[in-house]
Amino acid sequence: MDAAGRHPQPYDNAADQPSPSDSGPSYWFGRTIWALGEGYRAFRTADPGFAEFLSERFMLCLSVLEQDVFDLYGTHLDVNGQRVPAWLLVGGADASSEACLGLAAYAEATGDERTKTALYQLASGIAEMASGSATVWPFGAVLPDVTDLSLWHAWGDQMAGALVLASSVLADPALLGPALAYGAQFAPHLLVQGGPDNEWLPSP
């Protein structure tokens, strides 16, 4: 909350808004889920006590995700005439993809159904941000931000990888389609037309 007691505006993608120390949804929150999920998988056998500590924190994060992000699950926004998912973490497929990596790691290690549900909900939203074709912008890319459908950027771009992992962990081939289009259509465009650029717009 700010000094007046107001919650931050949704989809404020400034670097540290909300503050990294805030327990609310943010890019840093997504990365915390990633770290905790991967950490649990790495330490569950080597150091069960530490893994249990990580698991407790992971489940706290999952509760925040369920209460403050998935309360909008299944709803959509109209952005310049296009329908986009309203339940992505801070309105970003990029931020959501980082959280998905942690959810996938934890779900794979534990089989936890709550985590699988959260993974599906985030991954399905990310998949909805894929568009275009081999000849139409954005050429099969997964766009990172629901508020800016004219920009693809590489920063935080874990979307295709997150969809591949989610598809594998959940045994859901439908989530794999956008990732394959990203690799088969968008990535070749990117490489042939100038290499690994950081940003692309519809116009040169």
C-alpha cells in the first residue's frame, strides 16, 4: 500500500513497483516462486529440513497467488479491441513465465494438486498471449505485456520454456502448441532478420 493506504495500480511494470520487499504480486514475487520451487526440488533429498523450510514459504506464496492473482482467473480485458487474459501476474506473460518455472519444479517434485492448478492457470494465460503466423505480426511470438500488444521484448522472456515445462508436468499437449509456434515461426524471423534483438515492433 502507499502512504494513503491505496494498493498499487494493477499492471504497474516499473522495475521495483511494488517494492521487492512487498508480499504482493510483482516481478520479484514471481522470481521468489521460481527460486523456492527450484530450491525445494534441489534440496528435498540432500537436505530435507531445509527443503521443508522452502516448501512452507512456497505454499505461502501460492496462497498469495491464489488470492491476489487468480481471483481474476477466467476474466479478460479488452485492449485496443483485442481480448487478453486478466489474471496474469502483474499483467505480464513474462513475469508469469518466471513463476511458472517454480510452479513446474515444485509440482514435478511433489505432485501437489494445488500447485498443478496454479501452474495450469498461469500457463493457460501465457498461451493466450501468443498470436500471429509465419507472415503476420508477431509471427507466433508470445507477447509479454497485456497493456502493450505492439511490443515484444526479450527481457524476462521465459514464456516458451515455461509452456514446454507446464505441458510436460501437466501432460497437457495444448500448452505445447504456442511454444512450438514460437520456436518454429518467431525465432527464425528473429535470427534471420538481424539476430537476437532485444525488442521488436510491428514496423521497422
